Amino acid sequence: MIKGLTLVQLAQKIEASKELKRDFIAPTQKLHMSVQSDKTVVLEVPNEGSFPILPLAHDQIGGRTGIPSKYYDKMRSEAPQLLADNVNTWFNLHPEKRMVRTLGGDARAFLSNRYNRIENEEIAEVSLPVLHQIPDVSIVSSEVTDRRLYIQAVAPRLQGEVKKGDVVQAGVVISNSEVGAGAVSVARMNWRLVCLNGMIMPDKFRAYHVGRQIEDTSALWQDDTRKADDRAVLLKVRDMVMAAVNEQEFAKTIARMRNLTEGKITGNPEEVIEVLCQKVGVNESEKGGILRSLIEGGDLSAWGMLNAVTAQAHVARDYDRAVELEAAGGELLELPASEWKRILEAA
């Protein structure tokens, strides 16, 4: 995995962002996209100002207005005024109230007015004290990207040997998005000491950012019902963080890993890799990396293939992608035996 931030750096980044957040509710017919003299595309919010639009917010605006992403990006780079004219037209033809989330003067998200804001600082405040109750816990990686918060922790006392010298420890990953890029989630993680990389299992807990409809900016900040709903989610996060490091669940996971060491590649290796890569959804560069990792690891079993996938988290293009590759490993671990048979025998 990518190392990311120390816990102190994470706290500092979350705290700094907390002071820079401003959110607004506005009808789209009053919002206006415009282009500044330096070609910066901004979103004008009535009575609040103009906000340069960050990439994720551009994606969300394009998705909401129904403008195909390739055409949207082409207009954005080659004809920004045409983009603004297109967006403003659709804003007026299909009026609705939207939430604009800003950070440090930039528009970072364009969301429904039912979006329930569960903030990164809330998740950190409830989860970190629980993590520190776990004996010898270690925060092995953490980060706040433009899309998500991640906290990855390992409990070294709970470990097992998949095969001689190949030790895996139990852990947990806590994640949240303030910008509509995913739910609050708590998932089990397996930390492999040989490569110092994680394998994230499917979520044990997931809470979506869906709340009551909010009509205006004033109500956005006075929504006591939202705060009560948030409290219920945060209490559940607290409980699930502790439950994620579970001895019985971990024993089952180690047993699955050991089973994978028995399944060997019997088909055409190139076809096997092709089928595997289609299953996990990787690009050509990542596919080449998986093949190299498999060869260098010298383990032509299903277990070796799984670890060749998660190894790509070390060289991923960014932290978000690294976590996706770790999660792909968790999905592979839970594939039924019949599906692994199909992959290993590909010809």
C-alpha cells in the first residue's frame, strides 16, 4: 500500500480542512457556470461568490446534466465557454435544488439536497479512541484524498501463518467520503508481513449519506434531525471498528487463504492472467505489473495470483486506486472455488 500520512499529519489535515468548509443549497436556475479571463471555470452561487470547480465536482455536474463525460471534458479543455453555455442551459431546463460543497474557496462537490454530511472529523473522533483500545494496535496507513478519508490499522496480536514464513495479521479499514464518492464504511483488513500490504475484505458496515431534503442554506446548518441521525451512524461505526478485529472471523479468513495455496495454474498463463485481470478490472499497465509480480514471487497458485494483484497497491497512481486494488484482493479471496477453477484453467 501507499504509506500516506502519519496519524499526527492526518489529524492536522482534517483539522485544517474543517475550518475551510462552506456548503450551500441553491436552485440550479440560480446557479451559473462562467469562465474567468484565465480560462478557469467557476460556479457562481447567488449571494455567496464564485468558486473554481474541482475535477470531482465537474464529473458530478456532467453526470447530473446528462452531458457525456468525453464531450464534457473536451469542452472543458478546448471550449470552456461552450461548456458553461451547455451546463447553464440544462440547469435552467431541469431546475432542482442542489448542495454545493466548497473547501478553501473551491467547489469540491455538486450533490443532492438530501445528501447527509457525515464529516471526516466526526469519523476520526469516534474511531481513533476505539482503535487505541485494541492491544498493540498500529496505524499502518492513513490519508485524506480529494475523495475519501482512509484509516488502516493492524492488530499484531491476532495473526496466522498461511504457509511457512507467510504471516498475515488482522486489521481494519475505516473510510468516509464528504463529497459523494462513497459511503461511511468499516471493513476487515488482512495485513501480509511478507510484502507489507493490505487486503481489504467486503464492508462489514456501510452507511450511505442519505438524509432528509433540505430547502435552503440556513436549514442546512440548523438541521438538528441530521445531527441526531449522524450520532446513530457514528455509534455504529464505533461498535463495528471493535467488532472488525474478530478472532473467529480471522480464523476463517486464514483457512480460505490456505485453500488458495492448493490451487495451481494449469491453463495457459497468459490467458489465466487475462481472465484474472478482467475479473478485478485493471488497466494495461496494472496488468503488466500483476504479471511481473507473479513471476517475481514465484508462486503460481491462486494465493500467489491474489497477492500479485494487491502488490500493485504499492505503485498505484494514487491512494484511492491503491485502496481499490487492496479491495480487489479481498474480493478474490471470497470467490467461490468454481470461479477460481475457471481462472486457473483458462486456455
